[in-house]
Amino acid sequence: MKLADSLKEKLGERIREINIHNERRIYLTVDVKDLLECAGILFREMDGRYIVASGADNSGSFEILYHFGFDRQGSVVSLRVLLAGKDPEVPSLSAVIPGITYIEREMWELLGIRFTGHPGLRHFLLREDWPQGNYPLRKEGATEGEKSEE
């Protein structure tokens, strides 16, 4: 069975969109409410190896891509969630993937994405006295009303 077929079978209606670039590169878009369950299925049930997660500011909305390697098939599957608004929030995947805590901390401090249930959101790359609300990787820089006075 092809990996794309297995993904469709395991994740079913939780997949909002599937984009198959080729047999080695598959993107799945899911709702935030289904993220924890979908990541658990990829990681625990389907033996997807967590590679990394990446976040991006799309001018008014945010997206996170969680990349999983399926080494036997030579494929990478990216689980994608879209977040609206200036105060994006998504559940932490740390209960499913313990090694994800560092990249979640990085996205929190650089993009301002809050990871609910994270065991220790604290600065990872920036100084401890970094101005609250100033997110260096947001396209507009600091969030309105909280601009740095430097």
C-alpha cells in the first residue's frame, strides 16, 4: 500500500487537504483541534520519525509544518496547521513527542505562537529581558501596543 493511501486510511476525515508533490513529499493540512491526534497517529502508530517543525508568519495568519520522516518509504510527510489572528494558539505536542519542546519554545519567542500545555515556555534564544510582545520573526516586528522603546 502506498504511503498516501495509508495516511488517508489512518487519518480519514481529519485531513482537510492533501497535497502530494510526489511519492517522497506529502503535505497534509489538518484543523488545530485534530493536530494532537494526527501527530500521535503519524508518530506512534505509523512510526513516522519526527524531524523538525517550522513556523511562518503569512501576513495576518500563521502556519506550522510538522515534518515526519518515513524512512522505509523514503518519504517526508508534513502535517500543516493554519492559525488565524495576532495571538495564535496551538496545543503543544510535547506529550506525544518529547523532543519537540525546544522548537516550540523557539516558535513561541520568535513568532509569538503560544503552545498550550507546554511544560516550560521560557526563553530559548533571546535574552531573558527581551521586551514582551516583540517577536523578531513576525513580518510587522513587535505586536501593536507593545513596541520596544530601544
